[in-house]
Amino acid sequence: MTMSHAVARSPLGVIWRFLTSKVTAIGLILTLGVLTLLGTLFPQLPDSARGNSMATAAWLDGIRPRFGDATDWLARMQVFGVFHSLTFTTTAAVLGLSTLACTLNRTPALWRQVARPPLHPSGHLLDQIHHSRRVVVATDPASVTASVAAHLRGRYHLVTTSTAEATDLYAVRHRFAPLATLVAHAGIVLVLAAAAVTGQVAFRDSEVAIVVGERHAVGHDTRLVIEAASFTDSYTEAGTPLDYASDLKLLADGRPVARATVRVNEPLRYDDIAIYQSFYGVAAVLQVSDPTGTTLFDGGVPLKWGAEDGIHTVGLLDLPLPGEQLAVVSTVSGKRDPLLRAGQVQIVTYRGGAETDRRVISTGVATDVGGLRVTFLRERQFTGLTVARDPGSLWVWWGAALLLVGMTITFSMRPRRLWVRITAHPSGSQVHVVTPARTTPTDADLHDPDSATLDELIRALTPASVETLPDPALIRK
């Protein structure tokens, strides 16, 4: 067994053949397409619920009427989290490796085409050539060579070789254009790498509400905490919001690492985390305790959802008791509800998703609701933020740019090659010009740029020509 056969049969050789196989590439592309289709057709678990078993269970309960008994099975198959699944990430990563392997496999041949082109139209190349012109010129070969070179120079890269029998000129335009496919493939690899990374570590929580003066843990294994130091808003005379901004502090493991005033288009950035201003509203500050007097909650509940009646706003609080929740209902600013006077809110308690009690409570009055003692202290503003991490986004932009540049060059700057052979003739010189064509000759070839170049060259020689000969079988060197 030769060394090359041993390498081919080695584990690395098997992996290399797998990655560079067209069947592998097609299979991976189809798999990624099916996964993307599933992720588009089926609802996807919100980023804010990922890693939170209670939030995930509540979300699944919300879509259970739509999918019925298949809900849990679809969840186990990760259909509701396709883009964050190991299957999607692995497929994107392997497709990226396959693209990279194919690119590396093609690079030597492309480089040889650019650095060491065939200087004579011979071998298999002649089988592709259908554009050919031959003319006899009443000028000596040296003068014809100089004339042809002068005509092509500036637009073509020229290489001249001479023998005792003939002078050959090889001319190529856009000689480095074939390397643009490598640029396009690099762009694809970057995009796929970004998809793989994004699927595992990226998130976008678009409904993070923080009461002014309080803190919120970012989660997602970031060990970051956001503190809303203050919030300001301003309005036009008509009451339209003019500007709203939050003064935020960012802490890592309890130590301040960043601070900024954020607006919709002016985020606070730290590493690969971006925090944007998104919305704002009013929160109800509550104290909640159990029958033994143990404090279950002391803080603000953002009233961030609007009721269908357009009059009320609602906030939801998950209590540190199994299945216990509390809803706070207030009136929208400028709206009136005869059952809710100024300084009052309605408290609704739930256990296991079922309502257990409902009471209207006044500011500062401790009230028993559903076995809990609830005190409404005051209203306070909250700021609504979007917290996002997508380390692959920059890769996507770079990959898309490389792909666009590579594909543009590939399709708009096709290399054009000419071979010119000049030999002595009793009447002066014989000039034989050929150029390759990628398709079978058709009437459309009358407008082919290569054909036009041939005609242009022949016309330049025509004033000195004594005859134009029919296209013969090409000369093999």
C-alpha cells in the first residue's frame, strides 16, 4: 500500500472525503433547510423562558390548545426551540466545516490557474474551443507580434513565449477573478459559524421591566445585574412622547462595570451584551406576606400589559410558593373606572392557574387577599428594556459582505483568455487566434465578449492582411 493510499484510508482521510463530498453538502443543506422551515412554521420558545422550567411550562400550557397531546412530544423533539437546538447548531457547524474543506480542496487548482496558466491551447482545452480566427498578414512576424501585443496590452495580462517555428501570446483578462469564489466561500463559512454560535449563546429578551431603584438579573449565565437608577420622560404639548431615557448601572458579580443613559437607539454595551430602551410605564409597589408574617415580596410590580378593554393595565407577580401568582390591576392614565378610585388597585390571586380571590385595596391599607396579606404602598415608574446578546451578528455582517463581493466578482468579471500564434508565411505572417467557450456555439455567440474581442483584433490586422482563411483544425503544440 502506497503512502497516499494509507493516508486516504486513515481516519483523517475518511473525514476529509466526507466533508468534501457533494452528497454531504447537499444532505446538510437540505437538513438545515428543513430545520429552518420547522422553526418558521412552529412557534418558538421566547428567550426569556429558556432555562426557566416554570416559564417554559407556562408557555407550553399556552400553546397546548393548539397542538393538543402532541405538545409535550414536540417539545421533547425541540421543535419549539429549533434555532437553539443541538441539531441545528451541529448541522450549521458541520456545513461550515464542509464548505471550508471544499474551499481548501479547490484552492490549489484555482491558484495554479492564476499563477501557472496554460500558455498554449492544447489537450482538453481544445475540445472546448469554438471561437477561432486565422488571417495572413503582409507583415513580418516580429512586427505582427508587436502590433498584437500593443492592441491587447492594458486590458489583458500578457505572457509571450517564442520558438524557432512560432511566437505564442497568452492573454488573460480578470486573471484573479477565479479567486473570488474563495472569498464567497469564506463568507458562507462565517455566516454558518455565526449561526452555530448564535444558536447556543445568543438571546434577546424584549420585555425586561425594571422598577426605578430596583435591580434585575440578566440571567443566561451572564452573572450580570441591571440597576435602574432613574428614568426621565418628556412630552410635546399634545401629549406625544418626545424623549424617554433610563440611567442604568450594570454590575458583574456585584461590582459596577458600566453605566450609561440609554435610549431607543443609544444602548449600553458591555462585552457582547447590548441594553436598549424599549418601553416604560407605571409599577405598583407592594408588600406581600404569608399568614405567618413572612415577607414573600417587597418591591414594584410593573403594570406592563394592557387589558382588552383599553381601560386597565395589568402586572403579574410569581410568588415563591408552588403555583401561587398575584395579578395587579390599575387604570390607564386618563381613563376612569367607578370601581377603582385614585390610590386603589385590584389584587387577584391564583393558585395552580385558577383564581382564588379578588379584592380592591387602597394605598397603605394591609388587606387579606387569597390567604395573603397585601399592602399597596405607592406607584412608581418602571423602565422597559430589551437585553440582547448576539456575538455572531458581526460575523454575519462580515460574512454577508464577503459573500456579496465574491459573488459579484464571480458573475460580473468572468476571466477571458486568448491564445495567439504567429508563424511565418510566404506572404508575411499567419496569425491564428483562439479563445475558449463554455457552451455549444449558438447564434447568441455573435454577441459574446470573447468573440467580439477576436473580431476586434482581426479588424486591427485587416489593413495589412492579404487574406482571411477559414477556421482550420486547431494547431496542437
